[in-house]
Amino acid sequence: MLCFEVLTDPFGTVRDMQFLFVNEKYASLVGKPSAELIGSTYYKTVSNRDEDWIRLSYQAAFMRQSVINRTFNTQFNKWFEFWAVPVYKKGFCAFIIHDVTAEKRKEETREIIENSNNVIIECAKLLSTNDLKKGLRGVLKLLGTVLRADRVYIVEAKRGQAGEIYEWMDSKCARGLPSKKEFERFDFFTMWDKQLNGGNLIVMEDVASISKKNKEVYTEILEGNISRYAIATLNDKKDTIGYLIVDNYSLNLDINLREVMVSVAIFISEELRNFNLAKEMTYMSTHDVLTDLGNRHSFKATLHMIEGMDLSVGVCFIDINGLKNVNDTLGHEAGDQLIIEVANAVGSVFKRKYCYRIGGDEFVAIVPQIDREYFEELTNKLRKKSKKIPMAVGAIWKDKSDDVEELVNAADRLMYGDKAEYYSNQKDRRH
């Protein structure tokens, strides 16, 4: 506790305060004996002064008001609460001082925990939407805003390669930050995994240290663009399926960066895993497992979609010659390899998205909006491949797809003619 007589000039402005009473705790804090302080003035004896004391002393001594204020003292690295109260008579006041550093730290911790939890909950809500990409955009924008970052993004990792990238960028700050081209040039995943060292989070507060081990990445990508970043892994059990990255986050945050990133990464991992699983199941329902071409289900869907449309279409029917003999003599593994070889040949000529495996040894290519000359050129290209790969080919083109199923049947009949010729030639060679 302290007691002062507040000293003013003739105009009533506070110029200084004279110590009338000083307890030993305050004397110890400022490093002067209480006897030296008593009778001395505030400005002459206290070096690390709090200017708020002058304002508070006026309110207490002359306006006769009790005032409470908290300030942070940089010299002592402490928070103090000052209670200025009027005493004795006008012109005199007392200061009651409390060290509230521990209390202040608890308040800050509670606030940080509450803010962090609110961000995590809001991210979970955004991800609960049926539209995953919309949810991810919302989460990245929220994180970018609360972390005051230049860029927040997600990179999916597929067999060591960069997959889908989702990102939010501050339009004013995000310049020259890594793009998908840079992921193709540099092995960021290996660099990040070494930094993570088996953990699920790394906070790189000074990227200059990277220059020693990854000089090219530092000089071409990071230097002048990214000063710090944080990375959280996205996991599916023990596998890393991607990374959540924050570039140039603020150093002065009222949330727990580590807690938020780890927690949000868990939610994102779950949603990405479910989304990719659903996508894979949808893909498997429309594609042949062995050849990766469309299956009979997607073939029927294509027929239904383009039936009666006013567009040209070319249909090519392909059948493998001698598949049964290969299976019987060399085994089904050799037979599967032949099926894959034919599928690759058909897909390379007509584009895989137009090609279907509709039976064990049967394939169909349905190519819409193609002129006759180009379709015949592609068909001849496939026929040339059939000289090395045993397959029979039948093809037909029409300027209107009014009956695509009949075109498929016609191409099938032409294919059988080609197959009959093939076996006839094989018979002649044996004789």
C-alpha cells in the first residue's frame, strides 16, 4: 500500500506525487528503501513509471473517486492491479497494489481454450455439410481468418504424389506461394515427413533453417515468400492421406495454434476418408476391376443417355481371339494379361472414357460427336494393333444416334465377320 499527496501547478494540473507512506513490499519491488522513498516524489525516485498513476491519482485525490486499473509492467514482466482511493482530504490518495499475473495468465488461458474450442466446433459444423468441397473451403477460410495467415491449404497425398489441392489465400498477401507445379518439381512430402519425425504436427517458426538441408526449396520457393508455417497430417489409420498447411500465420494469436490444427485435421481426415471411399465405391460400380474400363452397367447407362440424341456416333466392337485357348494352355493369369493388353490397346485408340468391357472377352467403344473420316482413321489404327494382339474388330458410324443399340449389334456382326476371317487364315496356315 502507498499514500501520496498529489502535487499540482497553479492551474490544477498534476505534476508529481509525494510519498507519504510506503510498505516494504513496494519498496522491495522498486529496489529502494522505504525511508528513501518517503518524502520523495514519484518522478524523482521511480524509474519504471506507470503514467496511468498520474491519471488515477487525480481522480482519487481531487474527484474523490475510487478507480481500479490493470497494467502490464515490462520491467518485471508482471500484471499489476492498481486501486486508487481518496484518503484524508482533497489532494491526498492511497494506492493498493496487487500482483495479478497468475490470475491474468489463467484468464488468458481460459480465453485461449474457449476461443480454440469455438474454432474447432465451427470447423466441425462446416464439414458436416453434404458438399465436402464447400465445407473444406469454409474451414480453410475460417482458419485463415482466425490465424491471420497468408494461405491455408490441404494437399492430398496419393502414393507419394500430390493429389487434390484445396486452398484459401489472402488476396493481399498470398504471392509466390507453392502451387501444384512446385509439388511436381520438389519432393515436399519427404521434406515434411522428415520434419514431422513420426509426429502429426510440426510448427516451423523460422524457415531459414531449411536452407541448410533443402537449399533449392528455400531459395526458389520459401525465401521472401514464407517465413513460417505449420503442418498437420491427415491420416487414415496408420497411413498419411494428406497434409493441412498454414503459411505465415500470426505470432500474436488468441487461440492455441497446435490444438486447433491437430483437432481440425482429425475432422478433415474423417471427411476425406469417407468422401474418397464413396467416390471409390461409385467408381467401382461403373468400372471393370481388371481393365479399369467402363463395365456393362456404365455401358448400358451410356446407351440410354445418348439414345435418340441428334449427334454423330461411331461404335467399335472388339472380341479377343483365342482367349479360351490361352486360359487352357497357359493359365488364367496369362489370360488376364491378354485381356489387359487388349483393353489398353482399345483405350489408347478411342480414349478410355469411351471404352467398355461388356463380357469376358468383349469390348465396345462408343464415340459420340465424331466425324466419319476420323472414326475410320481410329478404327484402322486399332486394326493395325490387331496384327500383334489377337482381336477381332467390327466398326460402324452413323450421323445420328437414333438407335445406338442397333449400331452396337451391327458392329458385333461385323466383328464376327472379322473373327471368321481370322480363324480361316489360321486354318490355312496350319494346312
